[in-house]
Amino acid sequence: MSRPMSRQRSSGDLLADRRYAYAEACLHEGDATGAAEMAEQALERAPRYAAAWFLLGRAREALAARDDDPAGHRAALRAYAVALDIDPDDALGARLHLSRLGEIDAAGAMTPGYVRALFDDYAPRFERHLVHALAYRGPEMLVDALDALPDAPQVYPEVLDLGCGTGLVGRALDTRAGRIVGCDLSPGMLDEARRGGRYAYLIEADLVRFLADAPPGRADLVTAADVFIYVGDIRPALCAVARALKPGGIAAFTVQSPDADLDASGGGGEVRLGADGRYAQSDAHVEGAALGAGLTVMVLRPAAIRRQNGNEVGGRIVLTRKGGIRPR
């Protein structure tokens, strides 16, 4: 859940930066005690060094878990809270740790600042890692599902691609998309997408704001491949999608699924923030959010969108239509 420390901004103090680098190396090697000591030394020289506070939180959290130490747990919480106070945009992801430790609600744990920083770091190696190492096939799976619709058009004249990243959806749609406009929080990802030349426009924006600025009732297709894993409650997003779609327009997206027992519980609105730092939404939450937005669910089927640690990650392919009747 944490970003690579070597990419963080400097504290402005060379010795503090050096101690911070030592702390990062200690934690990477499993020496949480050494990591905490080095982070504290960095903070003695640079008390407002958010990255060092964040790393100190991680080290203290590891020590508290090892020793079953409530005081250490509280110290980790304090360190994360200070990091968040210094960096309220939360590029480091302190809110994710605070949520996992039960301090804040999971739905608001992932900030746009964190997602932007994460993918700016990731952009140069995104496709190599995601497509080749993790066998990611979300865009292709979405296009296959769209092609399988009995009334599938040959071309979707107006397409909005949410969280477009490097442009994998635009590439997968190929000639099926007429004019395609993409948005993403990360300038680095948009730079990569721009090189592909497939998009009419690329806009740096949060997806809800992007949709609010789009002409209402104009889009034939809205896509979001592996985007809602970074959104807790998808209801506002789907309401914004429905506003942008023309009557009969289609929204195609993927979600990550929680454990089977969560789906089986029937707990409507269930959202889980996993240890992998991604949100998983139950089928009940997806269907309820779509219904509330005025979208009819046409397809909701299991799919292994990618692999992680050698295992398939369970997900869903979801196709919804603005208005209409759900097929039997």
C-alpha cells in the first residue's frame, strides 16, 4: 500500500535524507527496530518530513504486531496522523493505514492525491508490469462482453474512458470507438496515453468532476477498466456516468470482488478495502448503485481480471444500460 520511498521528496536536509534512506533499507530487510530508530533520527533534523513520519508509522506498526504491544499500536497511529497533518493530500497513503487499523472509514481512505502520486510513479513501467507480469486483461474482457451483446453496434460514436491510464481501453476498442475522450488523475499516465494518438482529448481530472463537465446525455459508451478498485462507494460515480450517457447508452466497467462469504451474506452496500490497497465491491453494492443511478444491469459475471502473487484476482465484468429492461 505504500509508495517506494526512494521517490519521495527530499526533506531539504542531506543528513536527514540519508537517515531516512537507511530507515527504508532497514524496513525492507525486516529490521523494524532499526527502521524506527533511523526514522526518529531523520525527524530530529527535519521534524516536518512527512515521508519519515509515514515510515516511522510503518515501523512502529510492525513492532506492535510482533510484540502484541498496544502502546506501539498507538504510537503507529500517531505517526500516521502526523504524516497526514503535514501532507493533507495524502500522497503517501497514511489514510489507507489508518483505515486498516480501524481509525477511519474505509470508503474515504483512498484520496485523489494518493492515486495521482501512485500512478505518476507507476506510469513509465505500467504496461510492462500490469499487462506482462500481472496478465491484466480488463480492457479486452470488457470489449469481448460488449461485442457479445445481441444489439452491439459496430461503432460507439462518443466514448468516455474513465481512468484511462496509458490508453489500454482505447487500444482494445480500436475501430469500435469513434471519438474517444479520456480522463485520469495522473499526468504521467496521460503522457503515456497521448503517445498512442487514439484519444481526441485527454483531461487531467477526477472522474466525477470530469463527468460533471461533460455534455449531458451525449455519450454512447462510458468505460472504466480497473478504476473502481480505487473508489470506495461507486454510487456517486455511477450517477455521474448516467448523467453523461444518452438514453440506451452503455456503461462498461470492472470491479474487484470481495470474498465469497461477503457476497453470500447479502449485505447490501458492502465495500471492503483489502490488504492489497484496493477496494472490492459486493454484487449487492454494484447492483444497488446501478439501480439508484437509473442504470439497468445487463451483465454481471465473474472474471479473473489479473493475477497477483501468482493467483488469479476475482472480479466482475459489469455492463449496464441507461434505462431499458434487464434481460432474462
